[in-house]
Amino acid sequence: MEIICSCFGISKEDIQEAIAGGLTTVDDVAEETGASHGCGRCSQEFVKVTKELLSNK
């Protein structure tokens, strides 16, 4: 399991599930999962991974 946000333990799979559940924007996924709302270190990676997953939807 690839952890993207260590503050909240959000994995790539968690992001995929959020998108599969109907979320369609990076902001929506961040709000739903909490990713990138902690220390902020994962923000760039979170945005990159989420955009990739959204484009593959």
C-alpha cells in the first residue's frame, strides 16, 4: 500500500476509492479524505496522484 499522506494515513487506494465513489476534483478528494490538510508535505504528490487517477477514470 502506497501512503500518500502520512499525517492521516491516506493511501493511493483511499484516493482511488474516493474517486470511484463519485468525487471529480482534487479539492473534493482532499476535503473527503483529509489528505494534504495536515503538515502539507504531501500536497504536491497528492495533487499529482489524484490528477493521474482522475484522468484515468
